[in-house]
Amino acid sequence: APEDLMAAARPIMEAVSGTIHHVGKGPGEGQVMKSCLQSIIGSIFSATFEAAALAARAGVSGQALFDVVTTSGAGCGITKTALENIIDRKFEGTGSGIGTMHKDLTISLDMAEELGVPLFTASTAMQIFHQGKTKYPHGDNWICTRIIEDIVGAELHR
């Protein structure tokens, strides 16, 4: 957006975000950036769900997985929050509804298709979120773990 529009909108943006990035002057550049970010976030989520199911099936404690992942190179706010909710079995009402990620991944994948960009990992993440939203439409993102847990016949607990 042009600088004058950014300046006018800044107080509103500051009210809802601690960090504001001006990513471009052309229309739609912010949406492109959000799509890139959501592709990464969805992919991290799906890898976390798979790791949780693998740990459960192998008999590793949820606390051990949490401790190792969150203090490693894979540790970030996404893995920390997801694993914490997974091992505490909090799949609804945590403020991270599955519908939003499903929508965001849909937008990202539609944009990628339009531009001819393959998003292999985000496409796989979308399949997990699609199954999660279909089976648990009112759940939060981490409820997708239950889809994989059902397949492997094991649940991860603290």
C-alpha cells in the first residue's frame, strides 16, 4: 500500500499486532506474504501432528517429546503451543480454530496453482486439515493429531 494509506491505517494495525511489516507498494503483496506465511505454518503444524502420532505409537511420553522438540531447532511458538495442547488433550476452545487454517491453506494453494508453483508440503498439510475439519469441524488446529492417532491406534499424553 502507498505510504499515506499505511500511515492512516497504522493505529488500527498497532491495536491488533505488535509487529507491522510493510511488504510492498503494489496491491495484493500483503496477501501474497500472508499466503507464504500460512503455507509454512500449516506445514509445521502437520509435521508436529505426525511427530506426535509417531511418538505415541512408539510409546514415547508426550512430555519427553515436548521437552526435546521445544528446546531444539524445531522449537518455535507453533510447535510449543501445538504439542502442549496435544499432550494435554485440549482440542477445542483454545482459540485456534481449524476453520481458519483450512481457509488460509486453501487461499495459499489456490494462489500457488494460479501462479504455477508446486507447494508439495503445504498440499499434504491441507489433506490433514481437510480430514480434521471434516471429522471435527468445531475443533482447534491440533485436533488433526487425532486423525493420525486413529490410524496408528495410539494417543500421546503428557
